[in-house]
Amino acid sequence: MCFHSPGSSSSARVTVAVFPGLFSGWDSGSALAHCQLKKDSSGAGLCPVPLFLGSKSLSPAHTPSNRGHGPPTYPEACGNIWNSFDEEFLETQEQLKKLQEEGHLMFQQVPMVEMDGMKLVQTRCILHYIADKHHLFGKNLKERTMIDMYVEGTLDLLETLIMHPFLKPADQKKDLVAMAHKAIALYFPVFEKVLRCSGENFLVGNQLSLADVILLQTILAMEERIPTVLSAFPYLQDYTSRLSEIPTIKRFLEPGSKKKPPPDEQYVKTVYEVFLS
Amino acid sequence: MGKPVLHYFNGRGRMESIRWLLAAAGVEFEEKFIESPEDLDKLKNDGSLMFQQVPMVEIDGMKLVQSRAILNYIATKYNLYGKDAKERVLIDMYTEGVADLGEMLMTLPLTPSDQREAKIALIKDRTKNRYLVAFEKVLKSHGQDYLVGNRLSRADIHMVELLYYIEELDASLLAGFPLLQALKTRISNLPNVKKFLQPGSQRKPPLDEKAIEEARKIFRF
């Protein structure tokens, strides 16, 4: 299946081949990495969730060694040049095997994004390329490095969110508490301080960057689980509202966009079925 | 400005690829080892660690954290990151692939003993059938001496570092990958790398039980 956004007229065609499953970069003996499953908001079926996950393996207590990464489609949404991309959904293991056997996936994993004549894999690589191309990576090396640091830190937090649905229900509550604590004690204070000290609307260089995009994604995803997570962070609250008003981002946050809904039980079930059966 | 200062414990962990890259670039660096929980606490309380974590590298007036951010900075500064966006993206892809396998190897000593055999089998399978095969293919496709752009880049350094770890696990894994073996030899003979490979350099040995215990105490895991 190939989804085209309405009125797409751009010359760039981004085909995001993702598994209809959780984008969790699992690497078990038989599993394929990086799939994402989401129920279409219309209930029409499964649709891919190109989401970025952190690239750290989980502790050895979680087997198989998991990694997840997913770029939010925010960078695409923020690109002023185009904000439309095609999505090719993988819905069966056979489809994925075909992609693998035909050599489209450098490390046999998705996400894979076809753009500018290349078949890009590896979440961070894809994110960086898009950010570079659409001027979301700062004006100089110092800004780029600040953006890198913020992005990497935020991805660490985002990863816990991504893995959360795959924990046993008994462990989920505890995990949520740990996640909230991490966000509130470790990550949000950093960004709150940056915004407070600079008085600017963006994290780096007074312009939208990849750092803002990833942080916004993470905040919104956290708020889905923990609605009060920003209650102690007035600058981050303002920041979140302001970013959400940027036209391209606003469009992406509206119903009917390609932004994917939060993971649910069906999604987790399907991932297990597709990857671990 | 003085030499970069690396803050980490006295072991490979997430700092080792930074050591390799600096060494390959011919950059001398100092190290301040974290040897007790108090050492780490001091750094945290100082406000030196953006996310309360190490690695942290003091370089060019900045206190950089997050190993990828640090590596990206060093690679850019020392011209080891390709000449344009297209080369950069290839370097990034190869680097991330190397990092994925490297992560599995790095966390192997922390795997509970009842899971270790399975993990080793998985690592070996991935090494041969996913990663080395992909990189050998890259070298074969262009027949050049380096992975990207026909000149040395960080991708070659990270790759060769990984090849040494693979060899430590099981040297037979490298059989069947002649181009990668040749890359390993070639890179190892570069003067800066050769120096780094010699005993007495700042390169760190593999983790032993004692070192793991120490790290557990310091990092409280």
C-alpha cells in the first residue's frame, strides 16, 4: 500500500518503508528490527508509525537486545520546501523479507527512507540528513553540536517511552513513575533552563532546529501518558504551545495528518505476532 | 586552548570510540578517571554534566556530553566527516551500523550468565550475516581503500575499532571478509593509529570482572 498525502506536488518522494508494528528495533533471532504498528485512527487498519527510538540496547534483563529508533515525521513536517511524503507500509513478514532479499535495507532493518536517490537507513542518519537539508541543524558547528547534545539527551528519554508498551502490565506502572521522574528530574530542567536563560522561542540559535522537533515530539508523547508532566515547567509549557502553532507543525498535529496515534494493546499484540511468532 | 580532557572511568565503555577518533586524528588528550561514586557526584554537583552523565569531554571551551555529539564534533573539526552531505549520510549510516553491533558487544559482559551463550550466538550471527557482509559489500562496490569518498573518515576508524573487538570475541568471524581485513591492516598502519595500538597508549583493555564491579559501584547499577 502506498499512501500519498493530498496535493503532493513535490519532486522529492520520500518512501518510508516501515513495518506495521512497533518501531522497536528488536534484534532477536528471528525478528526483524524496526517495525511499527498503529491502528489507523479511522479504524481502517494498521498503519505504520515512523517513530524514532533511541539506539541504546536495553539492559540485559530485557531480551532480545532491543533498540528502537524512529524519526518523528516532524522534520518532514517542518520542512518548508515540502511537507508531503509517501508511506509504504509493510504489513507482512513476507513484504519485509522481500525488501531484505532485494537488498534495499543495508542492515536488513527498517525504517528506510528513499530520498534523493538514496535508500537511507538508521534513524539518526535519516534525521540528520533531513535536518541538514532543511536547515534545522543550526548555523555553525557550535550550534550543531548543541543541537546534537539536546537531541541525543531527548532521544534517551523518548526511548523509554517507546519501549514502555512492551513491558509486562505489572511493570508498566513502575516504569511510568521512573520515566516521569527521569523527565522531571533530569531532562526537562535542562531545557527549561535553556529557554529561561535565553528568553528565546527555540532551543538553539533563535530558530527552529531538530532539537525543538525531537523535544516537542517527546513532550507530546509524554503528556499522552502523564498529562501533568510539564506542570513544573512554565517555559516548556509556553514553548510547547508556541511550537505547536508553527503552521507546518500545526498541520501535522491535526487529525488526518500522518502523525500516528499512541500505541495501544492491539498494536503490541500485532508486533509480537508479526515479529516473534 | 589546552588539550581535550576526557572524563570517564578507566575503561572502554562509551568513551573508547572517542579515544580512538582523537588518536587517529593525531590529537593528544588528557584523561580524568572517575574512580569512586564521589568523583561522579562532584562532576554532577559542579554542573559539568548536562544530563548528569558521562562521557563528558572538555574541548574548545565546551563541556560536551553524549558520545555521538562528541564524536560528531571531533569528526567535523578534524575533517573526518566527508566533504558534503551525501558523504556525511553514508558515513552516518555505516557509523550507526557499527555502533549497533558495538553496543551488543559492549553490553555482553553485563549479560547475566544464563543468557550469555544465547547472546554470544546472536552477536556472532549478526556480525557475519548482517554487518560484516554489508560493509564488505561497500568496499567491494567501489574497490577503494576507504569506506567513503576515497579518503580516511571516521567511518574507517569506527569500523576498524569494531573489527578489533570482533577479533577479540572470535577471530574466525573475520574469515571470508578479505576487504575488511585489508582495511583493518591499512588503517592500523597509519602512524597515529599504529601508535595508539601499541602498549602504553591510552587505549583501554577489555573489561574484566574486577573492572565491571568497579563500574557498578561508581555508576550504581
